Amino acid sequence: MNKILSIIVCLFMALSVKAQSYNQLIEKAMEYTKRDSLVQAEDLFRQALKSDPKNARNALLFSNLGTVLKRQGKTDEALEAYTMALNITPYATSILLNRAALYMEKNLLNKAYVDYCNVIDLLPENIEARLFRAYIYMEQRQYAEARIDYNVVLGKDAKNRTARLGIIMLDEKEGRYASARDGLNLMIQENPHDTSLLKMRANIELEDNHPELALVDIEEVINVTPADAEAYIMQGDILLSMKKKDEARKAYEQAIRQGIPRPELEERLRQCK
């Protein structure tokens, strides 16, 4: 009886030491992570996983390891770590979002799409998943589906800039220029000095055969940001479309003075003669 009791005590002590070692490794790994000592953190997370491969907390460890690897630029290894975490907890939305973001970085849109769909199945109003899935739909020219996702986001956050711009881009792609312009007009009223919005409206006006309106917007961009070389190129393009070659040439020359290499504009300058 004493022999059996001794064995049980020894086993208990061994498990306690193992648990202590596992927890200590995790604590040290987290400390190194906070200090941006990522190589050391990676090594400690791997040691902890190896010390207790069946521990229920390993899903979180694999997730943390994935984040550490991602921060080091080891994207393939990070994907493997996130996948290992999801093998343990397949419905962890935060890990699904992390893996999907890496898939997006690697332009693996179909794989990212699956992860975002899984997140949306679990959390239908998740803004991050809806926005990125809408982007994927846009890339695949599935405009109706993208519009649904953007509208879901706007239903939860009516001022969401990305979703509002997404709807405007959809309107533009579908030739609904008046609707696109209305959306931009409202955003510009709220942000009158946002030159990116002014440029976007100028492009839509140009597509809708209103170069004179586009020119007004680009002139406003130049007024707000006189060193914007891209704005001078846009100004030159608009003037050239209006057959105002001398003025277009001056705009292109100004773009060159703002840092655009002359060879990039040679063809445009040639058209101004």
C-alpha cells in the first residue's frame, strides 16, 4: 500500500513540476513579447508547446506564436501556427481573423474568403470580416455581394469611411455616377480639405464627361496641397482631354518640379505639342 501511495505522490509531483515549467515558459515568453524580444519569445513558446503537447491551452499558445512569427516577417510559419491553433479551437474568431489577414498579405484571397465567411457565420456583424470580404468580392467583380457586406457595416456604423467609399466605388463601377457623386459630396461636406476625396470626385466627374468640374476639384487639391505632384499630373490629363495643350504642358512641368521623373511624363508632354 505504501509503495502505491509513493508512486501516486511521485506522479503528482512530476505533474506539478511539469505544469510549473509550462506556466513559467509561457510567462517568460509573454514578457519577451512585450519587450519586442521576438526571437526569444518564439523559442519559449515552442518550448512550452513541446513540454506539454496535449495541454488545452495550446490553442492560445499557437495563436501567440503565430503573432510573434508574423511580427518577425515569418508569414508561412505564422500561418502554420494559426492553423494549428484552429485545429484545436476551430471557432475562435480572433484567430480566424489573424489567419485571414495573413492570407490577404500573401494575396491568397480565396483562403482569406473562407476564413472571413466562417467569422461572419459566427459573428454576422463583425466589421473587419465584412469589409475584407467586400473587398474580395470587389476584386472578383461580385458587386451585388460586396454591396450587401458594405450595407451591413453601414447599418452598424453609418459613418464608417471604408464602407462609404466602398459603396461609392461600386456606384462608379456600375456607371451610377450621380449616386457616386452624391455620396462623395456628403463626405466632402464633412471633410472639406480631404484631398483624397476631391481627387476621387474629380476622377468620377472625368469618367462622366464633366472635365470642367473635375478641373475645379483638382485646382482645390493644389490649393490645399501645392506640393502634390500627382495632382499636377491629374490637372495636366484633364486639360489635355479639354485640348488645352499649353496649360496641360505647364501642369506636367510643375509635376516634374515636384519630383516626378521627366521620362515618366515624356509621352504626355509629346501630346501637348
